[in-house]
Amino acid sequence: MNRLSWFNVTSLTIGFAFLYLPMVILIAYSFNESKLVTVWAGFSTKWYGELLRNEAFLDAAWVTVKVAVLSSTLATVLGTMAAYVLVRGGRFLGRTLFSGMIYAPLVMPEVITGLSLLLLFIGIGLDRGVLTIVLAHTTFSMCYVSVVVSSRLLSFDRSLEEAALDLGCSGFDAFRLVTLPIIAPAVIAGWLLAFTLSLDDLVIASFTAGPAATTLPIKIFSAVRLGVSPEINALSTIMIGIVTVGVIGASLISKRNALRQKRDERDAARA
């Protein structure tokens, strides 16, 4: 086993410090007594209380969560269907055009996507609000779900489906009872990815949001333009905590499933 050299240790230290030191500073100053974010005046949690009494931030957070849940669910359903068609549909007329339209948002600049959706909503007379943000987020996040699910379908053993069909299942029942449970980790991963992208989006939401529907990234960006307040530090700390808990939870679930799968394989080999 090779030992770490001083160069590797230094490189890792600088890299991790560059990535995570700003977050640590932000978390520390969210507990600052002073209203000035650059001057430490003692430990305090009052800004978290102020944040909970800030109706504007709370309303924006609710809109963001609602949009993320709806858009990621729609993106997961549509992305899974698109992936199934691309992998299992074989060669059909318009397949190249269909796949190009599915994967186009991956390389399309967000400004172009947001502007085109804005022009579309104006052209059809659809008022901007929660619905338009959900449609916009579904449009650009569906391709990510399709990529994740497609990679799992490509490695899927189709003999399992064929066995279900031979036992009397219809095509839909075989997909529902056999295929979907096996590709469920990829579907869940796609949903989580779409959910994260929706929570993080600023550019597309700024084009498709209306006065009555402001997402949290838009609200934070508008507030930061007037100066960073301790409430924003507290809000960012809460978001970092939620993401950290989610990542740790997903890692623990993944490890538990891997251990369970190894145990099942070992029991099957013994039998």
C-alpha cells in the first residue's frame, strides 16, 4: 500500500479547504450576534428566530419545495418513460430526433432555455406562476432522469422479464412487478437529482416565475444584491444541514442495501 506523499496531502488539504472553508465560515457567522456579517460580536441564535419570523423567506421556501416535489415527480415519470422507449424501443422512425430532443437540455445554456420557455408561455397566454416554474423545471430535469434510468436499463437482465411473460404476466404487469422494482434505485436517484436541480435553479426560474410565485434562490439573490444579512447565513446553514443529512442518509441506505444483497447472494450460494 502506497503512503501519501507530502504533495498529495497538501493538494488534498488545499482542495478541501477551497471547497468547504467558505461553508464553515458561513455556518460560523450564522451564529454571530452582530448584524454585520464580517464582525464577530459573540455567539447567538437570534438570527434563526428572525428567519422563522420572516414571511417573505418562508413563502419563498414553501414555493420552492412545492415546485421541486411536483417538477421532480413529473420529470421522473416522463424521464423513465423516455428512457424505456430509447432502450427498449429499438430502431423506429424519428428515434434520432427523439433522443436529440430528450438530451438537448443537457447542453443548452440555461439562459436560452429560460428565454424560450418565457416566450412560449407568453405566446400561449399562460400567466407566470407556480405552474410555469413546474413546467420549466420538468423540461430541463427530465433529461437527467432519462440518462440515469437509461444506464440502469442497459445493464438490466431481460431474461427476468421474459420469465414473467412466460408465467402469464402482461407487458405492463411484467414492467410493474419485475422491471420497476429492479430499476427503482435508478428511478429514485433520478428523482433526487431532479429535486436537487429544481431547488438550486435560479436562471430558468427567474424567467418563468411571476410576482405571486418567487422561489428561494430568486429571493436570496435579490436580498444579496442589497447586502448579505445574518438571516441569509442562517438560511444557508439550514439548507447545508438538510443536504448533509440527506447525503448521509442516502449513503447509509445504500450501504445497507449492498450488505443485504451480499447476504442474500451468500445465502443463495449456500442453498
